Amino acid sequence: MTADVHALIGPWAVDAVDDDERALVEHHLTECESCAQEAAELREAVWRLSDVTVTDPPRRLRDRVLYEASRTRQDAPAPEPPPQPLRRHRGMPRLRLALAAGALAAVMAVVGGIVTWSVMRTEEPTESEQIAAVLESDDARVGTVEAEGGGEVTVVHSERLDRAVVLVAGLAQIAPDRAYQLWLVDADGQVSAGVLDPGDASATVLVEDVGDAEVIGVTDEPAGGSAAPTTPMVAGVPLDM
């Protein structure tokens, strides 16, 4: 497999390739069983992310956008240019820009369904952009394990970006004063990688500074989290899967 095809598997999984690139990837997947399995797992992770993370934008976001639109002067429409032959430039994937709101419908569903408007843009990358970057990374690797008591934990890990996207889906229900907590596990022990809201059994979490961690684990802890695990892991996803 060529390096170019390797680099396209992540973008292909979120439909971030043009027709030529898609054909190249899909032809290779018919010939390479290991790559086909990796691509299928990444596609499934994207589907699961969109299924559990889609939420309605907050009311204040709509009000802010409408307010900014009302006070932004609109330019007069430019004269229409004469029709030109439609051309598709090679090497220009349709979804390569992570916040092109119209073209990024699939990716934005994956990262929360929040429409990012140009009047709301900031210079710092948003969490949605960072999640999309992990999913599109050319070294993205996917691992899924079944959790004790039901549900699954899926991890999409990019060693190059030193980040991971963790999808916790359908874990056993816990009391409202308990919370699932994520852990980066290596030879020296465990470091907290985030705590879900109390009682939540499904969530998507961006984990930064993965470092030399070998496993991302999940435990059931008191609400607010613990300094160290107090219960056995209900799931542990190896990062070398």
C-alpha cells in the first residue's frame, strides 16, 4: 500500500475525499484485508459518534447569531459572471476545510451538530475542530471493546496529534451521584483523562496529551471523579489495536 493511500483512509471515513481519491481508497480496500477492516472500524466509529453526540445548539447561540447578522452590513450582490464550464480540480477534497458549514454536515454531526457561523469564529481551534482532526488524521487507529455490564468503548487515536477521541456508548446505568471516569494507563500507573457528567452512560470525550499511554480505561467513580481509580475498570482499550 502506498503512503498516499494510507493518508487517505482517515479522510475517506468522514467523506473528506474527492472522487479520484475515493476510487483509489476503495480499490485498495478490495485488495487489502487489514486496511479494509481498519477502514470499516473507523467508519463505524464515525457513525457511532454521530448517533450519540448530536445535540441541538443552545438558544443563546441562535440569539447571538441573529443579533450579529442584524448589525452586520450586507454587501450588494455582485454582477453575475458569464457561465463557465464546471471544473473539478484534482486534489481538492470536498470536506478538507474543517469548518465549511455546508460541506461539513457529516463531520459536524460527528462532533456535536453545532453549526459554526463565520461571525462566531475564533482564532483558537475549537474542540469540534480538534475531534475532526483526529478522525481525519492519516495515522488514526480505532479500537473497540465491550464493557462490563453492557455497552462499548471506542477509541480513535492519533499518535502524531497526541490526541484521542473516546466514545462511551450505552454503559450500564449508574446512580446520579456516580460518574464514569477515563484513565490514561501506562507502566507507571493511571492518570485521569476526563470525567463524564454524573449518571451519564454515553458521551464523547477528546483526550489530549496521550503520551506513552498503553490503554485508555474507564471506571465507575464518585461524581466529580477520583485522584486514582477506586474500582476495577469496566473497559480498557489498548492503543496498539
